[in-house]
Amino acid sequence: MHASRITDVYENGVEEFLQFAQRNATLVNGKYYCPYVNCLNVRRQSIELIREHLLCDGFLKSYKTWTWHGEVVNLSSIPQSQESNVYHEDRMEDMIDDIGEDNFKSAQVYDSEKSLYLGCTRFMCLSALLKLFNIKARNGWTDRSFTKLLELLHEMLPEGNMLPTRHYEAKKILCPMGMKYQKIHACPNDCILYRKQFETLTKCPRCGVSRFKVKDDDVDEDNMKKGPPAKVLWYLPIIPRFKHLFANVNDAKNLIWHANGRKSDGLS
């Protein structure tokens, strides 16, 4: 991977990688994920084009374990001092791996296949937004300050660039990558959830409070059935939650520690 691309060592290594991928990776429409520095294991390419990319431009340097091509991570081979850092580097393929391939495919509908601007070879629009949101979350930036940053970057980048200029627009692009959720109306006094047998009710059968927000001077019962709900529960279904928790190998190891890693004295 780090050898000169004009040496036999590098060319033989590329062929070994391609053979490994053909034996172990999942083939979709005759294509595999490409570990080329610009494809970032996001774009699928034919085996011939992957060979051309790797010989001409080289591997993604951080792709040392071929998880996207069938190699299984062996945590026992990672020194404990390094293990905590392996899964927390700001790398595109790690972020995609954590959210899951199925969720990422829905986000690809936007501009994951487009460069940030014409002629850009380092960033796609989606990868740039992921990195910017990562910085925002780590440093606690407000939505307003993030919008100001996007506006400035949009002006600094070449004309016609794909970077959105508002936090709301950027968030809409990344929303398909998040977990699915359900919005369930709830009683303001936490008596019930408006689901199943209560789904069609407009006021709580226990305390009589309206399901919807009501103005103080509004006594018309018909108006009480309109408008936004007084309280909403955001429910994350359990199956997608488990899929996300176990998508990261390091988190999965911690989640099963009580079953596999805890020492048992036979008393409990």
C-alpha cells in the first residue's frame, strides 16, 4: 500500500487485493467497492476500473483492514493502547460503516457521486458535509454559527460548488442517514399515548386535556381538533436501534461483554 506504484511489489499487492476481493466481497451488478483515494469505498466500480484507479492513483492510506471487501476485524490482534483510537478517527468509511450500508444508500440519492465543485478530486459533497458536521458536534457550534460557516465556505469555493448555504439544507441531506423514528402524539400530562385504541381521540380520556395546542381564548371545540399536537414522543424502534449499536465492531464488543467477557464466580 505504501510502496512506490511503479514497483513490482505494489503491482503484485494490487493483484493480491483484487483476488481477495473477488473471493470474499459482495458483488453488486458486477461491481465492488473501490478503495481508491477518491472513491473512499463509497462508489462501486468494475474490477478493471478498480485496478486502473489503484495503479494510477493509489489506495486510501487508512484502509488497512479490508472490511468492505470481506476481511473480518480481529480485535484480539489490536494492542489495547491502540484499540480505543481505531474506531474513532475521522474517516469517511468508518462513518458509513457505523450508520450501516442500507441507510447510506438512501443518502446517496443526493450528491454522493458528485464532487464538491468542478475539478475537485479530494471531496465529494456528502463526505465534506459529514466532516463539517463532525466538527460542529465536537465543538458545540450553534446552528446559526454553522450556517455562517457554510455561507463563508460557499463564497470561498469556486462558483457552482455543491455546498449548501444553510444548516437546514445540510441537515436535510444527511437526514436519510439517521435512524428511522416514529412521532407519537402524547397527553400533555403523560396519561396516554395516542396510538392503538386511542389513535383517533382528540382529548385524553383520563384527564380530559386536548390532544392539540389550544389558545387561552379559544373555546370552540372544533378549533381544539386542529393545529399542532400539544406533546409529541419521538420513538426509535428497537430493531433499528440494535442494528446501529452492533454496526460498530468496538461497540458490539462492549455490548456483549456481560455475556462473554465478565468473569463468573458461579454464585449469581
